[in-house]
Amino acid sequence: MNLPNKLTTSRFGLTALFLGALFSGFPGHETVALGVFAVAGFTDALDGRVARKRGLVTNFGILMDPLADKILTCSALIAFVELRRIEAWMVVVIVARELAITGLRLLAASRSVVLAAEGFGKHKTISQMVAIVAILVSMSHPQWGMAGRWTFGVPLAGRAWIDWVVPVATWASVGLTILSGAIYLWRNRDLYLRDA
């Protein structure tokens, strides 16, 4: 297995570590969960870059990279519903989109067609990662002392700056998820409308 594919598969293990830290309850576990998620996100950015630079793009990577992303992000979002950090309907929308696109990829694979990630899908993934990191920071920043109360130089009525970032990032993530899913399904409609 080449390096990019090792980085991709490492996200499955990092997802388990992330969830373990998030629900463990030991002092500072939210900060540890944030760190593990950040490492997992870094592997996502790195594996594709290494694969393209070294000419190591494989069908395994094309299929498994998006799957590893989906498992990581969906696991985090579902965990946040349990922790009452995000509305359940938002996660339902995001997970439904991911299942629909995964189903489309399986249909394409059954016809010997490999669907690579598209630009909007990558922006969607980035927006979800940003929203998840924002939520994790909102959970963990009280452990950071004064560093957890940063503002942008503007009084925010005593609230941490992250309290304002979380809803913006979350709504942006849901919007991009819906948009990217609709575009992806439309562009590949011949796959599922051919036999309709």
C-alpha cells in the first residue's frame, strides 16, 4: 500500500481515537479530541497532494478517500447531536447527502465507472471540517484560560469569539452540502436515469 493510501486508511483509526477522546470524560478530553480531529483533517489534505505529486493516484484512493472523509465527518456530527451541540435535522441533511452520493458511487463502480471528487464536493468537505473544528473549539476553549476568550479587537458582550463563528460555519456547511449534492447528482444523472 502506497503512502497516500496509508494516510487515507489512517483516518479510520483516527476517527475511533477522536470519538474515544470526545466521550471519555478525562480532564481536557475536548482539547484532545480537537487535536486528534485536526491530525485527521491534515491527513485528508496531505494524502491527495502526495498522490498527485508522486503520481500515486489509484482507484483505491479515489474510492476510499471520500469514504474516510464521510466516516470522520459524519461520526463527529452524529456525536455532536448526542452532546447537543448541533441540531439533529442538520446532521440528517448532511448524512442523507453523503449516503446518496455513496450510493451513486457504488452504482458507478458496478458499471466500471469511477467518479472522482469534484470542486464543490471538496469545498463541502472543507466547510464541514471548519464547522466541526469550530464546535470542538467552542467545547474546549474554557480549558485554555485567557487564550479561550480571544476576540477580533471588538467587544463581544463577554462572549467568546467562537460563539459567533459556530452558527455561521454550521449553516455554511449545510448550505454547501445541499448545493454540492444537488450538482453532483445532476451532473451524473445518466447513471441512475438510464434505466428509469
